[in-house]
Amino acid sequence: MQISDIYLVFWLTDPIIWRAYTGDGDCNPTPDGHRYLGHKAVTASGKVCQAWKLQSPHSHVNNKDHLFPEGDVEDASNYCRNPDNEVGGLWCYTTDPATRWEYCNVSLCGS
């Protein structure tokens, strides 16, 4: 084991460093939202997010485990995510049949 391996293990297991890397649920660690693990489940306009594993009211292809930072579509629940690397950042399909998807409003960490 090398020093860099030890540092990586510490970095991934230290809760303060891990929250800074993945967001603490109240903030988004990256502009694209790719690593966001928070539990926000409403859009910027207040619409409730549809669970990623569901195909109703909106069918979609963003339901594969590898698309989510949790590594599991089930664990992604109906939280705001960015599985397709949308330029605008975090978003979700909505439970409103008239509105397919909307962006979510989650502040960047440290801003």
C-alpha cells in the first residue's frame, strides 16, 4: 500500500471530506450536479419529482443504475439528479402529467 492509497481511503471515509465531495444534502458539490446525493425532491417551481424507477406519468430511459451517484436507481428515489449530464444541472421528471421535467434549485456548496 502506498501513501496515496492511504490518503484515498482516509479521504473517502472521513465524513467531513465526504460531505464536501458529495454535498451535505443542502448544497450541490458541482455545477453539473453529477455527484449530488441530497434529498431534494421538488423542482424550482415546487412540483414534486417522479421516482426515477417509475415510468408514469412520464416514460423515460434515465433509469439505469450507473446513471446515478448512488449507483442504484432505487436509492436515487425521486431526488433531484442529473443522470444525462444536462447542462443546466440538477433536474427531475415531475409527477404533474402536464410538465415532463423541470430543473431543481440546489445551491452550490460554498456559495
